[in-house]
Amino acid sequence: MRPVWMFLALCCLHVTPAQPQVPRAWRLVEVSRIGDGSPGEPAFTAIASLAVSQAGRLHVAQPMDGAILTIDSSGRLEERIGRRGQGPGEFMQPIRMGWLADTLWVSDPQNARVSFFVDGTFAGNTTGLVETEEYPFVPSSPSAMLRGGRSLVWLRYMYNVSEGLRWAPLLLADRDGLIVDTIAELSVAHSNLRVQFGNTALSGITGPQPFSDDPIWAVAPDGSLIVVVERPAAWNRRVASFTVTAYSDAGRVLFRQSETYNPVRSEKEQLTEYIDSEVRRLEQAAPGQIRPSAARSAIEKGVWWPSYKPPVQSVWVDNDGRIWLRRDDPLPGQQAWEVWDRAGRRLGNVEIDGPATPRAAKGSSVWSVTLDDLGVPLIVAYNMVA
């Protein structure tokens, strides 16, 4: 027979339910600008990506220069890694960057390899991926590196709409370059824009669809987290949803979460502005060789234009494993971001006035990329405060 006191204790036990975490409202307070012409600061060309070391140094990928610029904590140029070329430690198109412990990796699609650097010194390249019966046309280099020497491979350019295929697999490769698993099958139905309106090489456009709602993905700088966002545009005003899935570096699902939202109708002015800018670009590239009316008509037919905006515009992961999702901008000139943790909980919201787009963060420090009045890229450093 159980003691009476134990029964009474159990009856009187009161458990306070866990309170849901309330998302915080953050704002970015500008600290400094890098590349604005101050003495000792670098001059940037196009900026493909940013990577922050554990010591707080900022690495800037410059695909036009074929180099990585290292910026110290005061915003001054500390080191230039690589140069344009195809030799060891050289780049043709440095795009993505990340870390394997203290080793910086740089993806260079044009050279079909990933290069590694320790303290700015070249330490080797990837040896390539292994073709298999299932995937006989894998690219020559990974899309991103993961912890443990694994890598992520996206076959977007091997499986595209022009060949009648509407899905591109996101694959996991081992340290020997052998494909060992499929992370996800991503739609590319609305990814590729191909427009032709004449018989010359300049009478056409090939590139990404500007208003795509196909899935997007990102990798944590340390290679510990893969994030895939499925963001189909709604077809009516009813409540719709998007889905965020996080995977470990070994391909294990960490969370899969769907969020509902109220669809926002697409603004026809955005389509008009895009078409106008493309026609002007074509006219400048080939004066007198382009029929503006034909180009305008062809582009309008070729662009995929959803009735409602995709619910997520972009995604990236910061040094602390926080997931940044850019939602629909509330007003022209403003940005609205949601910040999630690696368990799928929404930590807070960040609203930004102006065009400076966050690209890297560590702790309360955030680095954004924008353009000055002359169209030259610069980096804005912020503190994120509640």
C-alpha cells in the first residue's frame, strides 16, 4: 500500500506549462562602412559572398578580380588571397566560402574546384566528384563543403527545364567525392529564363528567372547545417504556407516546419521595371542592333510572373547557426527578415530601412552589402540590438 503522503503530494503537484518564446524585435545600428573611400580601406568590385572567421576577420569574395580580400576588425585591408588564373591558389570565379575548422574553403565553379587556405596560404584543392550509374554527369566540383570532409552537390545545370526535366537533386558526397545520399529533389520549373528575339548572339537572354518561387537552399559557414526552403507562390488570396527543412551535415533531418502566411499580390510595376531595365541593357550592349518592341514582347512572354509574391525571397545561415529568412518587404526601400534558431524556433524579426542586405553575422555583429551613389559595392557593419 502506498503511503498517504505520497498520494497527497502527487495530487497537489502543480506543473507550470512552458511558455512559448516571444520573438524579439531587433534593429540594426550602423557602426561603420567599409570601402567608402576612407584611407587604408579596400575598393570593392562585385561582392559574391562574405565569410567571418572565428577571430572576427571578414573575407570578401571578388569574382571579377579573382581574389578574396581579408578585412581586419578596423575595416582595413589586411590581406589579398589569390589572383585571377587557373594555377594553384588562383581563382576564375570565387563564389561561395565557408570554414572547415580554421581552414577557409572557396568554391570556384569556373575552375571546377574548391580551394582551401590556412591563414591565407593555399593548402590544396578538391580532387573532383565520382560519376556513378545513377548520376553519370555530376559536376567537377562540389557546391559547398560540409563538416567531416563531406560536400553538397546541386545538379541544377545538369537537370534543367531546357532538357525537359523539372527537378534538380541536392546530393551528399563523401570525402572521396562519391555520391552517397539525396538530400532533396528541388524544383527548377521556374528557375531558368531563356528568351530569343532575333538571329544574333545578342538577340536573347539566358539567366535566372527574376521572380522565381522554386526552392532555395543555404549552408552554415561551418558546414554543420543545410537549410532548404520550399516557397511556392500562392494562386489565390487564401492562407498559404511555406516549408523550411534543416538537415545535419550527414543529411539527417533536424526539423521540418511549415508556416502559414497571407499571400501578397505581385506588383505589375516590378515586372515593367525589370523588362525596361533589360531592354536598356540590351540596347547599350548592341546599339542599333536591337528592336526594342520585339525584345520587350519576348521578355514579357518568357518571364514567369506569379499572381502572388513568393513568401520567402532569400535565405542564409550565420556563424551562430541562425537562419535568416527574407520575407516580403513591407514598404519600398524596407526589408523584413525573420531569424530562426537551428531547432526551427523563431528568435526574432529584423526590419531594415534601405537597400543594405545582410550577408553575414556573428553574435550581435552583422555585415551587409549595398551600393553607393555611383553603383560601387560597399559593406556596412551593424550592431543588432533589441
